[in-house]
Amino acid sequence: MSHPFFVFVMAVLGCLASAVSAQSDTRVAIIDTAYDTRPYLDRLKERGVTVIGRYYARCDQPEYGLTQKKMINQGLPRDQGSELAQIFAKGFAVLSIYQYYSNTPNKFRGQNRDGKALPDANCNWTGAARSVTEEARLDVTAAIEQAQAVGQPRGTAIYFGVDFNFTENDRDTINAMVAYFRVIKDRMDAAGYKTGAYGSGHAHQILKEAGLIDYSWISASRSFSRSSALHRSGDWHLFQNQVDREWFGTPRSGGGCTHGLPLDTNVQNMFADTDIGFWRPGERYVVPEDRTFDIFATRRFACDGDAVVRRDKGSSASDLLQATQCKGGKALKVPPKIDYANAARIGDMTEQLAQVDIDDDGEFDGWTRHSNLTGHFGYKPDWIFDTARRNSQSCG
């Protein structure tokens, strides 16, 4: 039996794209990045971004090259030259995220991926083991202290990362995650902040059922357990639709590219709460509802294993997109295909083709057949692990 939300979406979303006017801004409004945004703020605004996700963390993580990840390291809002001061001066809002070695279930044992005990509250690698409760207390204390230091208003949210996959058989991980978030939620409630989580559909389902989160942000990892099912249920707030993108790198005359801003893009659920914890100094911030509608209405998922992108609407099926992108200082070829279960933005349409922005950078890249895409953004295909079977899929 179809989920009631899915039935509703089928009825409502079939013609949403046609309801979006030519004047609507369908470019992505919400990004997140582990890097200082100051050099790029004017260009982010030009691309339609209104919310920037930045990070809290207990300590720095230089071994991962994340020297700019902690937003408090770039100064406090009272310092006019700080990143936050400039973000707010240019009208952006902030999405607050807490991540600290959150990419492994070892996190709940106070360890990194290699099983090494994480630093203490003073960022010293003491090698001392700690319980899940102790690790959670260290994290939530750091999150709240940093939020208060930068002036994050009460009633807004901090999203805590669970950036790894697990299955129903991983009972130790599940139990530890619940114990961790029980501490997080208690302390966050007491401090007046809302608790969000970033991770798989499976993680959100468990944490929601336990009453331990207010907001759900689905990670972009297509193979993570129950993520597609949660997306289809509509019981989520944010979806990370593109990862590891880089904007504003430019080709060099002698070859290669300048470096740009590495970032991920996100889509807010038009059927969920409009207030999902964003903030500016002294106030909550909500992306305008019509903008959220337009963005949601013009996203689709590739449901065909061979969703090739033609160079132009008049191109033959073999005249594929030929483009390059700058990433990591290199000029890389853009694959002329929307990967299975990946999202793309659609624009103009012909009887058979849709204009697509395959990397959500605000520029349309080419054209693909309607039949390569889902009918609406409410339906996210399940991931198929077998490559041959995935590549042979069609949307029928």
C-alpha cells in the first residue's frame, strides 16, 4: 500500500514544474561548506544562496585538512572582519552543524575510525577511554558553548552528524546512537536549542521514534539504509542533493584552474515545517515559502540507468554534453549523464526533453529525456548495488 504522503504528492506534484513561472528563482538556496566563505559571499548571493551551513566542533581536525571547518575559528560576529559578521552583513542566514569525527560508529565509543581515543575537552590526545555518555557530554557542551559565543538565538537548531551507514543488525551502534542523542537532546532542550540530525534515513527513523530529534536532514549518500524510503515518506526537513561540488574555480590560461569553494547543496522539504532552525543575529530565519516551493518543484531524480544529457534540445541522442568543471585546481570533464538516483534541476521543457542543471550550480548544462527522470521530487528511487542491474534500469 502506498504511503498517504506519496499518494498526495502524486496528485499534487505532477504539474508543479509548469506552475513555476519564468521569473521564479529555482536555484538552490541552502549550501553547507567546511571552508571560510568570506572570499565568495558576493558570488554566493549572486547565485541565489540565502543560507550557509557552517560547523561547530569540539576541536580542530587538521589531519583531515579541515583547518577552516570550525566557524568560531574565523572570529566572532562582533568582529567586523570575521566570517560570521560578513555573512550577516550581506544578509545570509546560518545553518548550524556539529560534526566531530562523526563519520564512524566508533564515535559513540569516543574513538576515531582507527580506534584511537579522541581528544578530551581541552583537545589533548590523552588516550583515555570514555563512555558514550561522556563523549556526548563533551560534544553537546562544545556545541552549546560555541553557539552561545557566536550569538545563536534560542529556539534555533544545531544539526548533529551521524555520517555513516548501519543496518538493523548493528544493534550496538543503534543502542549507542540512542544513548548519545538522549544526552544531546536533554542538554539542548535545557539550553533552549532545537536538535537536528544529519545522516541516513535509518538513523532518522530510530531517533524520531525515540523522540530525540526535532529536525531530519538526509545525507546525500544514495546507498545508506532507508534513506530513499524516508525521502518518499515526506517525513524529513532537509535533503542534501549534491555533495563535493566546487563553485567559482576558473580556468587558467596555461591550464588547470584556480581553486573555488568546495560545498554541498541542499533542498528543503516544501511539505514540512518552514522554520527548521536557521538563524541570523537575534532572530530565526525562514526561507520564503514560495522559494522553497519553486526549488522543490523543479528537482527530479534520475530513475533510468542511462540518463544521458544531450548538448542541446536540438541535438541527436548521440550528441552529448561536452563540458569541463574546475575542481581541486584541475579542469575535469563533466560526465554527460545524471547518475542513477541523483537529483537534477529542471528548466524549460519540450514535448520529450527537459533542460537540466546536473550539478545544481545554477547553470543549465544540457537536455535529457523526460523518461529518464522521476515525475516529481517526492519519489526517490531505491539504490541498486549491482552495477549492471542499476545501469539497465528504466523509469517505467
